[in-house]
Amino acid sequence: MRISDPLITACLGGRAVAALLHKFGTLAGLPLIRGRIELCGKLEIVNYNDDEKQPWTIMIPCIHTGMDMYNPHHVSTRQVLEFTLWIVLLTVSAAGEDLTKASTETRLQRLGEIVLRVHETVEKTGVSVELEKGKAELIQALGDARAKRQEL
């Protein structure tokens, strides 16, 4: 990441999120499936290196796309995946608009403005409500499936 220095990082799956949050010091996934899904679509500005000057990126946790293929809960999985990827594309679009403007702001300030603009759009369009519903349904479905497996 130091070479490409991305403004936006879409993390597909819990291990990618954990690696970025821990500055690539560990690849251990987040402890609970519930924790991973609840993070989906929530933009966070993170520093992926110890250098405070430049390596800031907008992290967008997403469900791994393979989950859609192998998960029996296709409707809620697909809903979470589609809304989260829509947020990724919205963020890329907002960043593209921001890059065309001349600015004296720091990278961190510019990323903050992008996150704020995306958050406002997600709230206005109602995507946040639908995404939260989908995440709740998926967490419930996965919890029920896990409970059934443990009963057997």
C-alpha cells in the first residue's frame, strides 16, 4: 500500500479489515462474524502505517464476494453486498470530484470531507436504513445457522 498510496481501500472480508486496522501487523480476522458484518459499509479514515504525514486512507469494509456464492442466505447477503459496493462506488465518485478541485487542505482534511459527503448522500437516499436492515437479517440468519449446527 505504501507504493500505491490509495485514497480509498475497499476491504473484502474480515481478514482484510483486521490487517488494515492493525497496520498489517497481524492477519488474524476479527473475532466474530457479527463484528465483521456490522462494519460493512461504514467508512473510516485509517492510517495504515506509523508515518502520520501521508498514509491515510478511507477504509470501507465489505463482505467478501465469495460469501454471496457459498452462503445459503442469498437474499440478505446480496443486499448487504450490493449496498456496500454502491457505497464504495459513491466514495470513488466523491473522491474523483474532490481531486479535480485545487485545494490547500491536507490529505486527512480532504478525506474527512469525502466521508462527510458520502455519509450525507447515504442518509438522504435511505441506503443506510436498507443496509442496516440487510445486515440485521444476515446476522440473524447466520446466527440461526450456527445454532442449528451446534445442536447437531
